[in-house]
Amino acid sequence: RQDLAKDPKYYRGIVVAGEALMQTGRFDEGASYLRRAFEMNPLEGTFVNVYASNMYHVGRYAEALEPALIYLAQQTDQRNMNKAKLQVRALLVK
């Protein structure tokens, strides 16, 4: 967390803090850190699995599916990635 005090946008620090909070049972707080990291880098391979697993664990099922849906949207049409992301997120909100 010291790294985050210096730079609140430090991606790796956000990921580590989120994982540590989740592992110590502070699920809501950890989930918010992991969500921030996911929004910063939604296609980072290793982290996406950690994010999805933790969101599933805390019952946030739509958020757990989001990385897979974004990945599928990207594979379907690379040129319209941003449009596809918005469409996927709109589906998750419903």
C-alpha cells in the first residue's frame, strides 16, 4: 500500500492490494481494488483470471463474466473493440 500512497494509479500495487484484501477476507474492499485494476487493463491475461475468480467468489457473477465477454467481443471484431465493450457492459447492466 505504500506504493499506492505514492502513486494511486500504480497498476501492480492496486492488483496486489486487491488480492491481499481478498485473501484476508476483506472481500468488498478487495473487490473494489480489483475492479479498478480491471478497468485500467481489462485484457491483461493473468490478472483477468484472478479478477474473474474473485468476483465469482463474492457473488458478483456479471462482473466475473465480463472479462470473457470482452475477450470474445475483441476476437469477433478487432476494429470495433470499443463499441463491443460498451455493448457487453450494457448487457451486463440489464
